[in-house]
Amino acid sequence: MTDLDDAVREIAAEMTTRTFRGEVASYIPELAHVDVRAFGMAVVEADGRVVAAGDSEIPFSIQSISKVFTLTLALGMVGDRLWRRVGREPSGNPFNSIVQLELEKGVPRNPFINAGAIAVTDVILSGHQPRVALGEILRFMQFAAQDQTIFIDKAVAESEKRTGFRNAALANYMQSFGVLENPVDFTLGVYFHHCAIAMSCRQLAMAGRYLAHSGRNPATGFSVVSPERARRINALMLTCGHYDGSGEFAYRVGLPGRSGVGGGILAIVPGKASIAVWSPGLDSSGNSHLGKIALEMLAKRMRWSIFGD
């Protein structure tokens, strides 16, 4: 066994002993039923070797982690024109805040807060029927992970749609400023469904490989995005990937990462590995409580922080 094998196994074992695990995202009714005791971790190295432990094969709702992949798609469609409709700065506010959106005349602060991700979804939707746009997003996720079994959890999507009043408010407010071009119901429908994509830690870590290797899938040699674009997506993940907990994550873990209220986190070690961790209990910012701890431990043990040892 390698140091990485030992580290992943030992960290996963320690996480099972932790008594405080955070709270599940009960404001989405379907997520309220997830077992808070679950924990999984998977690491994919450059050569494709997967090191995994715990509940790493159980699919979970990736929620806002999907926004990394929709951002990739939107940039591929419209390039830097995307930044006319969404900013690139940390928000410092909760993920579903409307206050900042009002102050900044309907332009979301970054593509990872809810308003920004809705605007990105609207870009992907333009010129397509919702079903076609959603199919394109799902196929991209399957392509990135090289796994056709990845699916949309329709029960979670419907649960989000029934309770997504704040997201509807954000979308309608943006449309009043012309930031959204499509019918709000269409854009929100695609948004709720791509947030409801279900993946395991192994699948998610596999899907993130292109961001760890300068935009290229090392298994196929296929370029998903340019090295410059991969670097910039990673920069946004580092500065904006954890809502108003982004600075704390950068301080403690030191890796580009993207969290979701389903309890997952995708983290990138540039040039070395893609990591996915899942623990459904969240902290006050909506990030996985144990997921952050596990990633901090792994980054420290493997000396993977982008800021040095």
C-alpha cells in the first residue's frame, strides 16, 4: 500500500468515530432523509488509479457541485462573453442571498452562488428546449466521468422545485434586469434538475480529472478545455467554491474545491489528483462538516496544499 492508500483508509475510519457531524439540508425535503452517518472518499491519481474508502460507491445528490460542469459548458458555448452576465468575485454572503443581487442591479457576483448558477444555466438553455439542454449537461457529466450510469434523481429535482421559492425570486429579479433571456420556469427547471444529478464519490472524482490535468482527461488524452480555462475554473473554485465559507476552506485545505448541500465536495490537486468526499451533515455555510475536516487532513498528510507544505 502507498501513503495515499493508508491516508484515505485511516481518515475514513476516523470520520466514522466523530460524534458531531453537522445537519442535513432539511430545507430540501428529499435530502432530509439522507443518513447523516454516511461518509465516503475517493481519490483519482494521474494514472487513473482510484483510492477509495467508506461509502464511496453510494450515489448522492451532488447539488451545487454540478455548477463546476455547467460553468465549463457555458464557457465552451460563449467564451468570455459569459462574464457580461455573471461576475467572478467572492460573495461573502449565503448562497441564496438576494441582497447582493439587488445592490448590483441583477448581475450575480460569481457563477457558483445560486443566482450566478441560474444565469449560467440560462446561457446553456438559450436556443434549446429544456429537455435538450438538460440532456447535454447530463451527457457531459457522463463523458467527464466515463460512466453512462450517472443519472438525475427526479425525486430530488421535484423536491427542489416544490420548495425553490428563493431561487424563483432570484431568477425573476435577474430577468427584470435582462440577465436571463429565457422563460424563468424553463431556466429553473433545468437548474433544479442538474443540481439533482446523483453520483458516487468515485464517479465525481473521475469527472473532475480534467481540472487536475490542465483541462485534459489523462485517461483518453482528450482536451476538455484549454489549460488557461482549466486554471481559471480552479481559481474560481478556490475563491468562490464554498459560499461564505470559501476563505476558511482555502485557509484550512488550500485546494480548489466545490461543495454542494448534498454533503459532497469536489477538490482538485493540480497536476496530481481529483478528490471527492461525501458526508451529508453540513455546517452553517452549507458545506460538509466532516468533508472539510477530511480534506484538511488529507491535504496536510500528502502535502497537497497549493500554498506549499
